Amino acid sequence: MEAQITSFRRSKRVIKGNQMIIKLLDIDKRLEASRLVGKKVVWKSPAGKEITGEIISAHGNKGCVRARFEKGMPGQAVFNKVKVG
């Protein structure tokens, strides 16, 4: 399943470097998104390295999810595609 990274998880002053908000391209409801909790997420860098993560919860009501990655994600990952599954 394909998805797109939309943003870092953040608050007013703090950005979580290893958590991202991901929009799933074919899911548009919170209930459908919450069924994916525990699935693996893989982002491939332009250099070919893979950074893996896991979906930890749904985010909002439009089918977005929060994913925690193994280490800090670079800013170039925002708006790139990831694979869920």
C-alpha cells in the first residue's frame, strides 16, 4: 500500500524527529486507518538506504496515521512516498 509523508509530528514549539504523520492514499476514514496500527512502514532515501518504522496510531479523522521510525528522519523525507505493509 502506498502512502505519503505529510509532516513531522509536532507541537507549537517541539518537533518530534522520529515521528511522522502519513497520509494513506486510498483510505479516508479514521476507522480504516486505525486498523493499520502495528504495520511496518519503509522509506527509501535517494542514496538507497531504507529507514523502517511502525504505525502507532490514527491521526485525525481523514485517514492519516502516526508512524514512529527507528531514528531521526531527514527533512527531505517530507512529501515523499513510503510503503506500508
